[in-house]
Amino acid sequence: MSYIHETISNLKNTSPAQAEFYQAVEEVLDSLAPILESNKHYQQQAIIQRLVEPERQIMFRVPWVDDEGNIQVNKGYRVEFNSALGPYKGGLRFHPSVNASIIKFLGFEQIFKNALTGLPIGGGKGGSNFDAKGKSDGEIMRFCQSFMNELYRHIGPTTDVPAGDIGVGAREIGYMFGQYKRLTGRYEGVFTGKSLLWGGSLVRKEATGYGVVYFAENMLSVKQESLKDKKCLISGSGNVAIYAIEKLYQLGATPITCSDSTGTIYHESGIDLALLKELKEGSRSSLIGYLEEYKEAQFIPIDDYPKDGHAVWRFSADAAFPCATQNELTLADAQALIENGCQLVSEGANMPSTQDAINTFIEAKISYGPGKAANAGGVATSQLEMAQNSSMQTWSFEQVDQRLQEIMKNIFQTAHKTSIEFGQPGNLVLGANIAGFKRVADAMLEQGVV
């Protein structure tokens, strides 16, 4: 469709050198062709052109002083992409790979992910190229406080409510909230992912990992199957991977891999979850320490990965859960998964599969849950935290987990029903993109040219 290609071409001219952002936009717009053809008013009202441009992009410097008294400077970002459905909602990522392209791709994806939850939240994302590795608590606190000295002007409980992401956990949220409170004099639910001591929600830490497994169960239920007795590949070893592994065990599956920036662990009899938590939360941060307890396990260092992909996807299994980072699963990985009998992929990370890999999954007709649908459990539970803060209540673990299961079921059913409606049953990429788009676009139309 010419105006889709024109939109992408214009983006490349006006927002140069943002490859991840282009990839996210192209993946969504390609899926929207059926609804755009049958609903000309979206084209007439320039909905696509308005959707791909953020409502607001904030970039700022973050100066801070390290333990040696040296001044360090990082870049800070907050992209407030779309508020048609509610206040901007999306995490903050602190990682050296962060740049404008990464933040914009994440913010764009967040629009549709948040829309799919059915909850009243818009899409945004932010972060910094700050690297917490090797930094003291004091250095991390000073960085977070400096970061908040600028960000506090742009956020609020009914405006923009950030959460955590890679490199941002309860510690960082605490330091930022403390500085926000100091600057504004207000104690309010301006962050989610907070400590349970001061307004956090039960299940928030587990939500993305649990949610990606709940979504997989819903995909299998259509085929009258379940995860019980299935062998599963998981990438990553952060919160998403850890709690996906935990939920897989609870549902009778056997997770046999995990990974980090140093390499991949393969343990045929099943990953020792307690040891994994100890390794990642304790002083032994590298997965190679896993071999000290389990000599029979295999560690593949990153230098030994196949040149065309990731070692974690080259083992035989029934299901795969990419839970690490963007573009970690390549075309060669997708082909290897299918050849080795994998029948389901449920994405815990944001855009972890390349477009070629996605096309391969769709063509093979395996059950494929795209990240914007499958990993929406985290942001959904963040909104539940916002609701608890607003009503000054605390819900039980069981209450929040039940709501999470219902939300993930509804997301699947919405995407699946939409895929059938548009003539591609089971294509959840198309179903999720169209369903999310329709909810946002219709709200934008009702709110005028803004």
C-alpha cells in the first residue's frame, strides 16, 4: 500500500538512523493493510501518520558524580507516544545500548500492548544509556536522583506513570521516587514496580514471566493441549525468564535452558530455579557458576555461539520463550527450532524475533505469540498497581494473579478472534496489531485532530 511505504520513507528521512524503530513500525503497518483497506476513514484522517509520531519526545543530559569525585554524563530519554486511551505508561530502561531508536521502538510497541490489555493506559517509554554494572549503590542513587531532576517535570499519576525495565528494579524505582517526592512534595502513585513497603503490588515482579506462560497456555488450549510434560527453551535470566521458569514448573513443564550476557546453560533434566535465583540475585552473577553445582549441565560461552544466531535455540524442545532482548532470535534460529520439533513460541521480551524469524513461524503455522500480546502481563499488573494506589488499597497475591490470568486470556481471545475476522486464523501478529490499532485509532478519531 503506497501510503504505508510513504509513511515509512518519511520516517527514515525525518528520524534518521533508527533501525529498531523502523522495524517495529514496518511490522505493525504491514499487518494493518486489511483494516486500512476496508476502513478508508483511517487513511483520510491520517491516523497512521499521527500514530508513528510521538506526542512528545524528551531528551536530556544526566550529570552525576562517581565515588572518585569524577563527573560523569549520560543521556536521558522519555518518549510519550500516545495518550488516546489514558496516561502514558511504559518502563524506564537503563542499559548502555539505549538510544533514541531503542526507546522509540519500545514506546511504539507499548501503544498496542497497552491497548490490548483493555485497560485505560497510553503508550510511552524512557531510559538512559547508564550502565549499573560495577557501580556502587551510592553511584546508582546519585544517577537516579539526577535523572529524576529532569524527568519529574513530565510525569504524574494522571499524566505519565513510568515503571521498571532492563536495569531498573525496585532499588532504582525507590531512588527515583524519593527524589520525585523531594522535588514535588507529593506522595502519589507516579511509579509502578514499587516496593511492597510503600505502594507496590503483589505479583508485579512475577507478572511478565507468569503472563507469557499464561498466554502460551491459552494458545495451546485452542488445540486441546497444555504445557504439562513439555520441554521448554528459555532465554535470559532476569525477572521475566526466572518467573517464566517458575510458572512453567508449576504447570508441569520442564524448562531446560537459560542465558545471560556470558553464555547459555542447557540442563536436560531441568533448570534448578533456586540456584538460578541465587546466581542472578547473589554475588555470583555469571551463569557459568551453575556448573559448580551441576557437572552434567552444559555451558555454551557466547564466543561459541553459531555465527547466525543464539545457542539457546539450537536444542530440541516443544516450546520456546525468548525472554532476553530485541532481535535475539534470527531466521536460522527459527528454522532450527522448527526442525527440532518446536510447536510454540511465546515472547517474553520486546521484539525478540527478527522479521524473517516471525515470517518463518507464521508460514510454518506454529503457535506464535508476539511480544506485544504475550508479554503484556507486566504492564497490565502495573495498571493494577495504579488502581490500588488510587483507591489506597492492597490486594492479595491471589486477587492480582487471578486478574492477570483473566487479562492474558482476554488478550489472546481478542487477538485470536481478530485473526479469524480478517481471514488469517491463528495469525496472532495480525490479530494483535489490528485489535490494538483499532482501539487506539477509534479513540483518536473521537478526540479530534490532536
